[in-house]
Amino acid sequence: MTLAGLESIRKGKVRELYRTSEGILLVASDRISAYDVVLPTPIPDKGSVLTGLSKFWFGRFDDIIGNHLIATAPEDFPPEAKQHADALRGRAMLVKETTVVPIECVARGYLSGSGWKEYKANQTVCGIKLPAGLQESDKLPEPIFTPATKAEAGEHDENISFERACEIAGKETMEKLRDATLTIYSEAADYARSKGIIIADTKFEFGTLPSGELILIDEVLTPDSSRFWPADQYEPGKSPPSFDKQYVRDWLDASGWDHTPPGPELPDDVVASTRAKYAEAFEVVSGASFDRYLATAELEPK
């Protein structure tokens, strides 16, 4: 996305950052990545799902920890950004600038993904010893905190021990972030379960303000940063379908693609099904109308 009059700071796999006179503009594109490769086919309105859900969760957790959100409505953006209102509506957040803590803060409530692979080999997840006899997708006795390094674009995050995270970011900082991560995850998981969604795991990012305050940043509890499962299809011992890239991954796996760039174009039916799943996650979690959010950037009840 090209936004005339704004200084581009960084372009990631999905997000683009621009500097404004009143903060950083965080724009979520409709790009989708799989196996660390950005695919050539976008998913329409995906960026709006990520932004709208983050807005919802930021508001819900305000009493636990501060966050970087200033505004989502283009009318509240500085003049140099307002001129791009049509392109930005629903998919952009004006946020406070922070010094990013270089650790991905991951909470796991269920045994899945890389955690399941490690458990099968060592009966541990990120070095944390777990009970014997667990199956794939089993609920853990209690949520665990498993930090990871923040990888550069195109590279994989690396799971690390809590002790290694303390060496990188400082013991006091990591203790605060561990506690905040587990508190937010537990409250979010309870809320989502009441809506029929299991949040198996999620990752958070945190930053430090000039005052030294640690706050929640980036996206929060979206289908891109979390593993959302429909509760009515959950069964221990199996990998449940998810509210995110399931259709994309299934099609890619069946296509014979070798997971190296460039990725293949996605067929129309896969794009439509993936968009519908993201929109469903938005409405189920937030209780808001996705169509109204696209038009107003506000979370209005259905």
C-alpha cells in the first residue's frame, strides 16, 4: 500500500507501519502467509478482521494492562492520514510509539503445533515438563508461558526457555510479561469459551513507553496470532479445524507446493471460504456486525 505524504517505517508480511505527527499508523493488509511465505492472492477484508478484533480485545483488557491504541476511525487520525480515509477505514490503528520488547510472549492452554511436536519427543514444551500420556490437542492442567524470539521476515520464531528470555529482556520485565500474558490469556479463553470458541494458544507483543511503562501492542487475540477452535468440533487426540488459514493450508498441502517461494495463486472458492471463516470469528468473538465495522470502523452490535 502506498500512502502519499506518510513516512513508511516498515513493511512486514501482513502489516505496514507509517510515521505520523501524532503516532504510528499500523495498517493491516489483506495479505496472507502460509509456511512463512506470503501468497500472491489476498483474502478480502482480512486486515479489517485483525484490526477490529484487536480493538475489541484492547478495550476488554484495559483494566489489566495499558495498550498502544489511540484511534481506529480515520476521522480521528492526523491530517496527513485522514486524506487516505477510504483506504484505511477498518484496517488501520493509530498507536503510540514504543520500544518493542524483543520477545514473543506465548500462552498455551492446549497441546498443539510445535508444542505437541516437542512433547512427543521429550515430554516437555519449551523445556517445561508436562504429565505423561497427553494426547494431541489435550487441555493442559494449567496454561503455560512459552516465550520465543522474534524472527526477521521469512524466518521462524524460535521457542526459548524462560531463563533465556530473562537474559535477553531482563528478569523483572519477563516476570511482569509472563504474569500479564497468562492473566490475559486465561480471561480471554474463558470469554471465548462462552461464545463457543476454544483459544488453544496465542502470542502477545509488548512495548515500553518513554515513561518505562510496559504496554500491550501489535495485534491481540486474532485468528492470525492465535489458534481458535470451534468448541463443538473439539476432540482430544485430533487436530480440530481452526478459524484461520485452515482452508488455505489444506489446499496448499493438497496442491503439491513445496513450501518455497513463490507461493501459488489461490482458487476463488478457497479465498471465499477463508474470508467467511475470518468474518465469522470476528462476529462470534466481538458480537459486532462485520459489515457495519467495514463501513464505520466501530464495533456496533449485530
